[in-house]
Amino acid sequence: MLIRSGDIVEVRTGNAKGTRAKVLSVLPEKEGCQRIVVEGVNRVYRHIRRSQKNPQGGRLSKEMPIDVSNVLVVCTACDKAARLGAKVSADGGKIRVCRRCGADLGTLKRARAKAAGG
């Protein structure tokens, strides 16, 4: 998955369509399901039972995961929502690139250190 936690994304579908927010976490891929948690998007209430730890009880509002296909990363260079691509850099590592303007958006995989031959 090309989206990382800390990226700014724009929601493309659902109730929060058009919202730009930060990715809080990327959930591990299980059975082809790619999901992310976005700040302030897909909020639900978790009802808390009264206990010694929480004597009043109540409702806790929290974000739930959404599918990664419903968001686009906001490019830092062109400030528009764009798809991401991967490209091999000159030193042999992989970088993320904006499909709209071609700007570099960070590394995916560092270049391997060359083995000391003898």
C-alpha cells in the first residue's frame, strides 16, 4: 500500500466527501482488505458501561477504518488530490510519485547497500 500514516488525504466518497484530513493509522492487509483510519472521518460512538474505572459510563466517540479506495493522497507540490505511483530512483531504491505532477512524495524502499566483494 502506498499510503502511509501521517499523509494528508482527501475523502472522495461517503458522508465526509471532500474532507482533507491526516491518516492516523494504516491497518495491516488481511484477505485483500486495505483499510485506513482518517482523523475525524467515519466517527462512531462506543458505549461505555459504568465501572470503577469509569463510574459515570457514557459514550466515547472514535474513528473507524475506511477503505483505502475511498481516498486520494493530497500532493504537497501541486496541492491537489492525486493518485500515487512507485518509481525506481537513481540509487536503486523505490520512491512514491504523484501521478498528476510527478513530484517525489517520499521513499518506499531504500536502496540496498552494495556487498563488499573480495
